[in-house]
Amino acid sequence: MSDVIVVGAGPTGLLLAGDLAEAGVQVTILERREAGISNLSRAFGVHARTLEQLDARGLADDLVPTGAALSRLRLFGNVEVDLGLLPSRFPYLLVTPQFNVEKLLLERALAAGVKIVHGVEVTGLDQDATGVTLTTGDGDTHRAAYVVGADGFHSAVRKAIGQPFPGKSVLKSIMLADVRLTRPPADLLTVNGVGDSFAFIAPFGDGYYRVFAWDRRRAVSDDEPLTLDEISSVATRALGTDFGMHDVRWMSRFHSDERQAPDYRVGRVFLAGDAAHVHSPAGGQGMNTGLQDAANLGWKLAAVLRGAPEALLDSYQAERHPVGKAVLRSSGAIIRAAMIKSWAGRVMRGLVVRTVLAIPPARKRITGQISGVGYEYDAPPGSHALVGKRAADVPLGGTRLYEALRGQRFVLAGATEVSGWEDRVRVVAPATAGGPMVLVRPDGYVAWAGTDPAEVPRVLAQLAGPPSTG
């Protein structure tokens, strides 16, 4: 019996399983695909907040060289969004195929001791007061204290717990391809919609470019054959040129939905990533939001398995569901703006977006949402003002915060000792003298801040489990 079973070995499931295993939790992943068969690489970009999470796991510096770092995004022809001012070590969008992210997360998960069972599909689920039993198509059963469904849009786990997936299809027959270009655009993510056509192009940094294209007039099934000529024609209408597309290495059709499960937790079962929410591809936020789900849930499961109060797990729904809803809104707004048909509407679109981006607070909010660095969580009443905020990567006594977080540790700045929690908490010198003590969660958000050292044991027992004995 495992402590946790994760269903799905995509990026969300792999990050979650790796986090749990690093925290000493026994984890099994059940994956429908056979070993060696990769996911379709629809995700193309890693935003700043996700790079920070990967940095806290020692992976960001290996991922960054695999792609192109874009500090500016061009929207709707001549509107630019500047990510270079983000308050992050990674003030850009990293354009890299999803399989590069999966490769690093898989290596980390296996090194941490995660067991992956390939070629099995969940067909049944039963839970009771002590655990969850999964039945698979081969007739086997698997039991764990908790189960996480990270098994995508068609999640068998979500269906098994009776969770609806309300929403709608936004775009049908989106064309997707990785191509070379004879006449590459400037080193920007280029997005535009004109009349019935929408397209965007982003460089991977290896000579290939990711192209999304959509034709309002041609809604066909996802399995309809796709040609480069069709993609080229739509991109030319939307962008004014196809930039000389050639040498396709991969292409596919898919449809884009906007959906969100009402409950991310049902008893001992949780949903994460595309099993919990799906969005339009605009803004490249889908995979990133799923990875943030995993980072939020992993340390909480580990803490409860060590003896922290079960109520801690309720905060996963409270914190991540609003973020998923916000991503649905923001990505949907981008795609709807791109779909404006009339010339006058497109002119007004550009004027409104440029005006909004010229207002510093609005620009900060928009770039913070797209990149993920602007999200924060609600704090309990009476908490210090820092609680729930994203923790910046500050220098700390010979290291920096996101290095100190590695190994799924809490970081406590300003206290002298944490007797009994040394295996879960790293004590560091504060970034500045005279401030409060600050406890940072393993996912890089402030868990507690205060000036009374007597509060520290109580807080740690609630968030990390009771102290070790002996």
C-alpha cells in the first residue's frame, strides 16, 4: 500500500510525486500510456512563477538552456507586454516544449524513489475512512491513504468521484505545429487575430517555432487530416505572412475548452492540473497552473501524513480553485479579444489594451497574472500582512531563499532553533535585521510571520506535523 497514488504521469503528476517522495512519502504513479510514449506537446511555455517553483527543486537552471527566453510578448499586431520588469529571477516567458519539462520532472521523481506503473487505466474507485482503492482495467487493485487525479481533461478519477466538469468549448479545430521559418519574426511571441483567422508564433530557440492557428470558418473534428498548407494559409491571413513555414516536425488538431471542477477535493481524493481545470491556450497558462496546483498540494499531503491536522488539506481547494477561475477569465479574455471580427473592433482593441498597459498598477496586475507571480492566497484573520504572499527570492546568510527551499523544506528566517523539526525546517539568517520572523512554505509562500518565538512550535505543528522524537 502506498501513502499516495497519483494517477497521471504528465508534468503535474510528476512534480507532485517528486515532491512527496522527497518529503519521505511512499508514492506510486499509475499511467495509462505505455513506457516511452510521450504526451502530445501542446504546452509550449514556462512562466516566471513556475520557473521559481522549479528553481526550488533544483531544476530551473537545467531547463532554461533548452528554450528561448522572451521578455516581451507582442499581442494583436503592435501591442507589447513587457515581462522584463517582473520582480523575479526569471523575468521572461521560457518557450520550450512540454517534453523538456517532463524529462526533468521524470528524472527527479525516479531519483526520489517514485514507482511508476505504465499501461494501466483506472476503471473504478472506492474510498472509506482509512484510504482509497483503485481498480484498473487489468483487474488489479491499488490502495493508498490518498489519491490525486492528475490524469487530464478526460480524467477517470474525476468521473469516478462524480465531479462534473461544467463549461464549454471555446475554439474547435485549433491547428498546432512545430516548424522552421525561412523569414523568422523578431524574437517575440507574436499573436494576432484578423476577421476569421487567429494565429501566434513563438520561438523554441532550437530553430523551430511553435505555431497555433485557427480558422473560424472551418470547424472540423480533431482527427481530420492536417496539412502545412492549411496552417500556412490561416497564419498568413492573421499575421500578414507565414514567415516561410517549412520542415514540420509535428502537427495536430485539438479543441479548446473552458471548464473547471467545482470541488478539487472529495474526501481522500484530489484533482489537479487539467483534471481540475482547462483553459484556452492564450497566455500559455495551462501547464503552469497545473504545476502550481501540484506545488501547493504536495507539502500539505506530506504534512498530514506526518500528523498535521487533516483540515490543512481543505486549504488546497480554498487556495487553488480561485486561481483556476482567474486563469479561466484571463486566458478567455485574451482569446475573445483575438477573435474580434470587425475592423473597428480590432482598432478599439489595440487602443484599449495599450491604454491599460500604460497604467502602472494595471500593467503590474496583468503581467503578474500571466506570469503567475502576482497571485497570493487569503490569510486567516489577524495574520501578519506577509502571510499568503509569494516570497521573493532574497539572499539569506550565504544562500538564497529558493535554494534553501530545496528538499521540500520550510524555511524559517529569524529564529535560532526549531528543536524536533530539523528534518523539515531550515533555519536561516534573515534578509534584513530588525524584521519579524518569517516562515516560508515549501511552495514559496509565506506561511507565518511574527515576533514571538513561542508561536513557532504551534505554527509548525499545524503546518508540518508534530516534532520528531528521539
